[in-house]
Amino acid sequence: MQQPPPYVPAGGAPPPAAMVTKVELSVSCEGLRDADVFSKSDPICVLFSLDGNRKHEIGRTERIDDTLNPKFQKQIVIDYHFEEVQKLEFAVFDIDENTNNINQGDFLGKMECTLGQIVSASNFKKPLDYNGKAYGTISVQCQEQGGLQKSVNMTLRGVKLDKKDWFGKFI
């Protein structure tokens, strides 16, 4: 049976619109490694996007003093591209100075995932990897910042369809 030609609207088809929305990521950790001697760690979480061998910092949380179970208040906003794999790395550091320079801090662990995994879970939770060992866990919650403010126009066409009544029987 010969296939009908594809439907093309008059004037050609417009290019497909990129489906993007902004999401807010909330981060918390439990059971972090204690990198300080006389107090508990002062953790900060930094979010990187992974593109091949390159890392690009997307955002970071605030530093919370003396805790191994931080619940960060600052959310990280990121663009979520539908049907596109966005690889992420959450890295947690102990920053003892009043600086946010992670190069001067102690590495507490990292977690790699995709943004799609976070968006599809109500509470995404994984162990933090510290040199191949699990030290604590990280939880990430996702909330859409705004709505998709776009509409979709669809035109449907049927060719050589079977004639059927409401109950699916041939007429």
C-alpha cells in the first residue's frame, strides 16, 4: 500500500520551537563527612553542567556553618530543555574561610545525574561519592519556576480511514 505524501502547510512548515522551562532546584544533604577537627563542616553545594570533559558552573548554594546535615535555602535556577540530556554534577565542599572559593575548601563528595532524572522524581536522592566511597547522601527537589507560556497549533488529517461507528464496528 502506498503511503500518502507528508502534510506540509501552505508556505512551508515553521521551525519547531525549542521547549524550555526554568526550574528551581532545592538541595539538602545528610551524613556529610566531617572535614574539620574542632567543629563540624561548613558545607556549600556547587552545581556544574557536564559537557564532555568540560565543567561549567551553573550556580551554588549558601554556606551553612557547623552542620553535617545541611538544608540549603538558596535555590539554583536552571533551564530545562525537554528531550535533551543535560548532565549535571553536584559537588559539596567544606569552606572554612569567609570566602566562597571552593579551591580553598575541602572536597566532601559529588553526585552525577541528569536533569531529567531530577525532574521526573519527586525527591531525587543519591549517595555522595568521595574517592569511590559513599559518604552521606544528597537530595534534590525540583519545581517549575514559571509555566510554559506557549501554545501548540496542530492540524490533523486522515487518509483512507476505515468507516466505524462509536463502538469500533465497521459500518
